[in-house]
Amino acid sequence: MLASSAPTPLASRPFDFSQKQKDFLLADDRRLNFLEGSIRSGKTHVSLWKWALFVASCPKDYEFIMVGKTLTSLKRNCLTALQKKVGKRNFKFTLSTKEAWLFGRRVWLEGANDERAEGKVQGMTLGGAYCDEVTLYPESFFSMLLGRLSLDGARLYATCNPEYPKHYIKVRY
């Protein structure tokens, strides 16, 4: 009997990248790095690899944050996938303490579901931020987060689906 020629699911081929994804992985990072595209276009897949490489290259004493609309959506969309990509030894997270460790660096975990969310990052000093579905966040939270990215070489990586043309992210950033 011949083996099935059905395509292998992407999750079982963690290093397969489209040409656009390869271009993003190899491109020089900017302070703000947005990945916009349709659902199932591979934004999260490639952005998590880029995020892991960035965090691994930063000083050990830098702190980071990963944000989703809620902690539940962050876990479902990103945390579990990141752990599968880099291994449980390299990425551990605990939602109860809203804390993770990626390659020995502390990563705070937060949800940004309403205007009060800006207080969750107030006072932080960060070397990087990963934002899942950033166009769902209140503008006040996003502005405060940008102000917290104050360490040398700090970067933001954000995924989003296309939004309306006057969305604050599209207009200001």
C-alpha cells in the first residue's frame, strides 16, 4: 500500500516558511514591527519565531511582555504555540502569576481588553513587547506600552487582521 500524499499540517512542519515569511525573518527589525494579513496567513507562526530570536539575543536582565486581548486568547493563540516551537525547557509560562520565562528572560503576560488595561503596564521598563491582535487593544493601552519600551534596542512585534482605514494603528503608526 502506498503512503498517503496528503499535505502535512503546518504545525508538524515548524520550519516551513513562505517566501514572505522568510523575507520577514531575515529583514532588519524596526522599533515597531507589524504583521498584517488575512486569517490563516501565517502571521502568528512567523512572528513567534522572530520574537523568540529577538528575546534570545537581548541581555539577560531585560524584561519583556506578551499581550493578548485576554490572557485566555494569548494562551490559545500564542503561548502554547511558542512552547511547541522552542520547547518546554526554553519557554515556561504560568497564567496565575502572569509570568513566563523565554530563554532565561522574564516575560510578563497581560490582557488588554478595556481602557483600564493601561495601568497594567504603567511603570514597567521593557526591552520588548509581543502583541497578538493589536488592533483590538484600546489606544490608551497601546500608547502606554510604547512608552514602556525604553531599553536600548527595544522592539515591538504585533500581529493584526486588516482593520478599517481610520483605525488608530493605521493612522498613527
